[in-house]
Amino acid sequence: MNETISILDEPTDEAGVMPATFPLGSPASQHTPKPGSEAWLNSLGRYASIVQNAVEGIFQSTPDGRYLLVNHALALMYGYDSVDDLLEGVRDISRNIYVDQSVRAKFKRLIERDGEVRGLEYQVRRKDGSLIWISEHARAVRDPETGALIYYEGFIQDITARKRTEADLRVAKEAAEAASVAKSQFLAVMSHEIRTPMNGVIGMASLLLDTALTAEQHDYVDTIRQSGDTLLTIINDILDFSKIESGRLELEHEPFTVRECVEGALDLMAPKAGEKGLDLLYDIAEGVPTLVRGDVTRLRQILVNLLSNAVKFTERGEVVLTLHAEPRPDTPERVLLRFAISDTGIGIAPEAVGRLFQSFTQADASTTRRYGGTGLGLVIARRLTEMMGGTMTVESEPGRGSTFRFSAVVEAMPSKPRLYHGSPRAALAGRRLLIVDDNATNRRILTSLAQNWGLQSEDFASGPAALARLRAGAHFDFAILDMQMPEMDGCMLAQAIRQLRPAEALPLVLLSSLGQRELIPHKDMFAALLTKPTKPAQIIELLARLVVRESASPKPAAAAPVPQAGPGNHERILLAEDNSVNQKVALHMLARLGHRADVAANGLEVLDAMRRQAYDIIFMDLQMPEMDGLEATVQLRTASPAPSKRPWIVALTANAMQGDRDRCLAVGMDDYISKPVKPPELAAALARAQAAITRV
């Protein structure tokens, strides 16, 4: 049996250092068998060959920092011409090699704790003084009998290239982050600079519309206001896109009612759809949760964008929104809301579908295109959808309309069922409803609604068909008629029905598009006039009242009035605003609401005004010369920390970037309004301030 020869068993020089190489003719060569022989395979030569041919640096070193053995790769790594050159030049590893002297202590701590070192990274100094990064793997070799430390052994890798790459990436990352911050700061400044004059344009136009104008003047001013709103929409799209691109847009996670979100978006589109004579319809399926947690603002933004496009590109027919919900099997508390917006518009050519979700492109990019737009709306909508955990797709055929589908993940929340006045389910059970509408989708929606509430219904696509059924002796408790139908519209049908049934026997409800009420003759024929898209709750409550005869002609739900300041309100108001145009706009709006206000042009003037007298409410602009609104708020809160002695501060700012509201609230502001300020928003802020002051 051949005896295995250890490198440590070989002779050493007078200094106790084992030769790293063994050339023929040297003393070591006398002990080295012929290469390739059986004895050579079990001798020092075999192991010396492995060590010297390794591509990584290999070493053995004493506990006090002297090399016992090194290979050629390590010598080259450290900038030495040969192994002997390295051994001669490096007598103390700590002093000659280490850049950071603390590495030795760290090395020993790891060895004592773990018995080895894995991937210890540090810088070393080469022969010419240049620095490189290395990664060291080493272990302690101890006397098997006494446990005394004999030497260290291990290997070393040059990781300078990797470190340079990491450094370059770190520099690039820092540069990108700095660029992102600069971009956000630029957007915030641009938002402020653009919205400030826009506030003057839209605000003054809104105030002018409330004055005595001729019909022609009113049309001119209304055009200015609408154009300003359109420009503001474009600005918002660009800012939203920039925030998404820079990764600085964050979603809220707050409770909201799904139906109110959908109906709110539809209400915004109803006037435009009414002008074009379109049927604007929606259907929320059973199983959609009432109350959810998510970002209602961004969800409504997606809906408004898709509905606006559908109305924009549809000249006749209908726009239908449907909503279903699917539970998420992985997370039961979450549901996937699936929306579909379908229209009967111009459709999209197959080659243009792929460009829909590309930034700054339109399906029709020609100079003769009929429809404008930045091409950002769908891009933003799709990005928001993806941020909400959903997807967005489109199906379209030229001349036959389009269907946009998108989904969003929300968290379902427990909610109490809505209580309807008069227990309508019991009142309506078994009642018979006549539905007359030429639109098949609306007939389907109304029939499904009737079925869900225990009503028996029959639907007809035309007036003559419904009259034939009545003449045949069919009995109905009430009828819902559409206004716009071919051959015989809703009013004509109502006149014919009145010849067959009196109002007491068959109350009639008329559905009409917004803006058509003044065109409806003989309104007294109808128990109620409802505007499309008609809300299911509104229909059910109306029919229930008709059944129990609570009101022969119930009034349709009115829009919430704008809060007005009463004669007993004497709050002292200070307006902090440096722009003279915006000062005029705000002062006139406040005057319309029954308030007067003093003016300060910057934060220093705010502090001076507060020293002269106490103010209950301060509308504080953020960007002002000499002292901005944030600093002024901090000083006011410091001077009067007690809530009962400090004013209610409302941020009045043209900034519209993510985090602006949080920044205002963090320094002690109580509320936030974004410019351009609209009278209802200002009135609502005043109402909140008055309520808070009353509580204090």
C-alpha cells in the first residue's frame, strides 16, 4: 500500500518556508519521483502541480502573518513576477498586503467563531501600489492532539471587476434616483406654474357665468370654461403618466362603495351621452360586494377614461358598462372586479389595436383625424389597472363598436344591507311591470332588476306591440317607457295608453336622456321622469312609493346643494396668496358664499396678521416668496399648540404631485384643496372648517 505524502512532510528551507515550486536539480527534485510514475502520483509533485496550475490564488500562512506557500496565480494577482518574488516581497501580510488593518482582526474573529472564513471581501495592495478587491475563503488547521493552531490555508479570488460593476451600478442607480427626484421636483414646479394661471382662467369664467350675460356672451364664457377644463385634463394626464413612469404614484387603500363609484363615473358622462342621443346603461351583477377597500379615485379615473372614449367615438346606439365579481381562491378576503365597457361606435382597425396602449399615440394618427387627444389616457388606465393587480384588453371591429375589459383586485368588506323605505320587496312582490324600450340591453337590465325584486314583468321593443298587449286585456301595475323610440316615442305611447288606462290604474314612468326634459310635452301624464342611466335603487324606491301611494308624483332625487354660508356665520378668514389673479378669484368665490377675507401675500405677512388679530380659518398657498406656506404653518403651530387657540389651516396649492397632501398634513395643516379651485370644493372646505371650529 502506497503511503500518501503530505506537502507538510516535505523539507523546508532554513527559514522554515517550504519551496513553492520544485525545479529539477534543486534539493527537492532529489525527493521528487519522475513525473507520471506511480510514485509521482502519490508524492508531492502531484499536489504541487495542482496548486501551481490552479487559476485561483492558493496559500498557506502562519498565525503571525507569514506565507508558508503560495501559487503562481496568487503571485500574478498581487502583481509579482514569480512565487519567489512574492515570498521575498511580503514578509508581513498585514503590513504589506492589507489596506485596512482591521481585516486581520475580523479574519481572526471569524476563524475563532466558525473555524473558517467564507467569502470575506476586502481590498489589498499590489506590488505597484494599486488596489484590487479580493474574496477570501480560508480555514484553520490545528494539531489533532493538542488543538493548537498550526497554520491557515485557503484560496483567493480577484473580484475587482465585479466590484467595479457594482460600483458603476450603484453610481448609475444614484444618478437615476437623483434624476427621478429632479424630475419630480420639475413636475411639481410645472404643476404649480401651469395650474396657477389655469385657476384664474377657470375660476373667473365660472364666476362670470353666474352674472347677467346675453345668450351669446354666456356661450363664449362657457366655451372658455370648457376649454380650460379640457386643458386641465391634458395636464393631469401628463402629470399622472410622469408619476407612473418615475414610480412615484402610490395607490390608496380606503373603503368605498362600488355602486357609488360606478354611478359617479356614469353621472359625469351622462350629459355628453344625452347630447348625442346615446343610451348610457350599466348592469352590476349579483355577487358584487357593496363595500370594498381600494383606491376609488383611480378606479373612477379608469372608468371615466373608458366611458369618455366610448361616448366620444359613438355617434348612435349605446354605451354599456357591466360589472361582475370573482372571488380570489388564494386570498378569500379579496375579489376581482371585472368591468366591461361596450359601445356601438366606429370600432378600431386591427392594425391600430396594437398601438392603443402605446404612449403618445392614437388609433388614427393622421393629420385629418376627426378625434383629438394626447394618446395618454389609455396608457394611464392600463398602468393603473396593472397596479391594481388586474389586466386590460380590447375587442373591436371597424363599424361594429368596441369592448374594453379591465379588472382590479379589491378587498371586500362586511356591510349592512341597504334599508329601503317601506320594505319595497314585500310591497313589490307579485306586482306586474310593463317595460317598453327599443334598446334590447336596457330591456334585459330592467327585466333582471324586476326579477330580483319579485316583480313579474313583460317587455316590448315598440309602442304598438305594448298597446296590442294592453288591448288584449293584460293587467299591469305600472309601466316604464323609453322616450326615444322609432315610429312611436314614449310621449306618443303614453297618450295612447291613457286612452286605455287612467293614471290611477297604470302609473307611467318615463326614461329620458339628460337635456331632453324641456322637450317632453304633457309631463303631467307621467308619475315620474327619470334620467338615464337610471339607478336601480332609484327605480325600486319609486315603484315602491307608487304601490303604497305615498306620493302620486314623487320628485326625482335632487343633486346635493352647494353649502352656503348662513347669516350667522362670522368666521374671520385670512387668504394667504401671492398671485394677484388668484387673490381675486378666491375673494370673489368667498364673497359668493357669504364670506369676506383679509389677504396676505406671503408667510411673513400671515404671521404679522395673526399678531394683530386672531383668524379662525386660513387658506394657505404653499409656494410664496420670503416664507412659504409650510414654514408659516409650522411657526403658527409652534406659537399656538392648543387646538382651541389656533386657526384651521387649509392648504390652497397648485401642486398636484403624490405626497403633497401628506406633506401638508404632516406640518399641521388641517385640510387640502388643489388648484384650480372650484366653488363646490371651496364651499365644502368651508363647511368642514366651520364644523371643526364648532366642535372645538
